[in-house]
Amino acid sequence: MSPTPPARPVVVITGASSGIGAALATRLAPTHHLVLVARRAEPLRALAGTLGSPDVVTVAADVTVRQEVDDIVDTTLARFSRLDVWVNNVGRGITRAPSALTDADIDDMMRVNVKSALYGMQAVLPHFRVVGRGHVINVSSMLGRVPTATFRSAYSASKHFLNALTTNMRAEVQETHPEIQFSLVSPGVVRTAFGSNALHGGPDSHTLPNSQSADEVAAVIVQVMTDRRPDVYTRPGMAEMVGSYLRGLATDP
């Protein structure tokens, strides 16, 4: 009798209908069960149809609504009886100088870029605690460390918030469950529709210098799923850039 093959890991990807999420789904489809989440059902179904795998579930949901995030966990466990990795990939940019920001601008950035990730972490955590292991990957941004684009000020601030929240969640949970990991992945400019879809419009990310493809970022996320590093940038030299920025930021008294 041949040995039973190992069960495929189950990965939930939010913001999966395009960009980084779709690229990640394409990379993982041959080896993983996938639950792909986005607000619009049709682009999700279209993506699933290109993946050539029966192990793909699509869920049309708004992850800025806590109950809908809870329902994603229930749907995943009902279908696969396990959940191994949750990728918080939903995000939105904004194009507005800090002096012009409105309450609505700040609320939108916090709802999409912070609350959606918090809801995902909190929703999946009870299952991870029961099984004693799990992995959340939060997609952040280089602007969450080096806020040099003034017109992205509220976006940068939301990613700073996400970074701190992820670090604190990791510290809290690993006091009792060291095999539950919370990782940050921070890209720079990525050639997606992020810029053109930003609140109040904005420059097309495809036209900006020093950009990466969505697939290059997805490759880094796949590696983080394997090595479970807590905090990773997506191209060489970014860590030194952040270090240089922080070293020059302030001085001791």
C-alpha cells in the first residue's frame, strides 16, 4: 500500500481578485487548497477558472465587515476542515496632502488597511490556538517604514499602524503559542492598479520608477510561508534604506 500523501495546506487570500493576491493564488494553486476572497464575485470566478485546480473556493465578501470575515473562517473550515495560512492582502491608497485630509479620508484608510487585517487576525486566531499552529501574513508597505510620499500620508500612517499592530499581536500570542506566527511583508512600488484605484485618484503605479511586478512580490510571500520570518521586504537594499532613514530621524537628548 502506498503511503497517504500529506494534506495540502489551506490558504485564505483576501484581496485576491487582482494584483498581488491574484499572483499569489496563481503560484500556490498547484500545491495548496485556496480560499480566494474579494468584494466582487465575477473577477474571483474568472481567476479561479484560470487556475486549473478543483481545490479553489471563492468567497465574495467585504473584509471591512467583521461578521463577513468571521464567515470566511467558517466557510473555510466547513470545506477543508483546516486552515493553515491567512494572507491579509486588502489595501487601498489615497492621494491627498496631509494638510487637506478629511475625517472621511482617515476613516477610509483605517477601515480598509487596518481594520480588515485586525478582523482577519482575530477571526482566525481561535482556530490557530486550538491546533497550536498557524500563520498570518499581513501585506504592508515600504511607506509604513519610510513615509516619504506626502500625497500618501494617510496611507503611510495606516501601514505604520498595521506594522505596530502586527508586532504586538505576535508578541502577545507567542507568549502562549510560539508556533503561531504573524508576518509582515512590505513591498515598495508594485505594478498593479493600486495607484489608479487610490482614493481621489493618483499616479498609475505602472509608470513609477523602481517598481516590481505583482508576481515578484508573490514569490516573496511564498518564501515567507515556508521560512515564517516575522518581517520581510520584497527587494534587496530595502532593509538598509529603512535603517538609514531611522538612523537619521532623531537624536538622543
